[in-house]
Amino acid sequence: MCAPIAAAALLLPGAALAHTGVGEAAGFAAGFVHPLGGADHLATMVVVGLWAGLLGGALRLRLPAAFLGGMVLGAVLGAAGLGVPSVEAGVLASVVLAGALVATAARLPQSLALALAGVFGALHGYVPGAEMAPGADALGYGAGFLVATAMLLGLGLGLGHHLAERSAWRLAAHLPGGAACLAAMVVAGMG
């Protein structure tokens, strides 16, 4: 799943970031398409879901919820105009770190795992919030963004849960994390 995303990120570094510029975001459709339009969002959201599925237990639902909650907070901060230095670097770092967590099968303390998922979400929500055009349909845009993000998290979660239950395939579940990590590092090197 992440291999095509990694290939796209390597071949199309300009398209790897879903951030289109300040003042361009408006409405449900734009919000829904935003996370689907950049490899940074796609990779992070699917990989966070994959990590949750691999960890299982209470984290299976708490990690995606922490990501979504962080994303809402980040969007509010972005829309309020709060300046966050190097946010794009933070977004790429979240792809690398989330990928590394899956690739290494990291089992962190629950509080740290939830905090990381929340920070990843905040980073991925900040820029779209900052891109909100004055007078735009912020609720529609936010709802679209949340629905698409929940779908991507769910895709990763389902894949992770499916692979975690099959011991012969469990190792294969770590490959998308490594691919996302590598692709983000290559894109960062090109930037």
C-alpha cells in the first residue's frame, strides 16, 4: 500500500506535500481531497493506523482518536494565525518517525504513543487550518478533512489488525513503515 506512495514521493517531490498555499481551502470537497492529495498526509495517516492495528488492545482506537484530536487542535491553531516555525519540516519528520515506529515494531508506553499520535495530527492539521480562506466554510472543510483522515487511518488500522493476526505475515506489516520513512527522508533531502 505504501510502496506506490513512496514511489510517488520519490518521483514527484513537488507533489509530495499536500499544502497548496494560504487562503485556498474552502468547503467539504476541498477538505476531503486535501489529505488524499499529498504523500505526506497519505503516508502518515495510513502508517499511524497501521501502527494502531499492530499494537492492538486499547491503542487500536486510541491512537487514531489522538491523531484526529490533534489534527483538530492544529487546524484551530493554524486558522487562528498562530505561527509555528518549520511546520513543513515537522510534517516530514512525522512521516519519518511514524514510519520508523512501524518499521521497528515500537511498543512505547501508552502515554507516549498517544502524545506522538496527537503531535503528528496537530502538525497535519495546522497547515490546512492556516490555508483557510477568510469567510470560508471552515466546518465543511474541517468535516471533509476529518472524514478523509478517518478513512485513511481506518485503512491502515484494518491492514495492521489483519496482518497482526497472521504470524506469518506480521513481519510484512513493517515494510510500509520503512517505505514511508525512506520516502520522507528522500523528499526532505530534495527540498
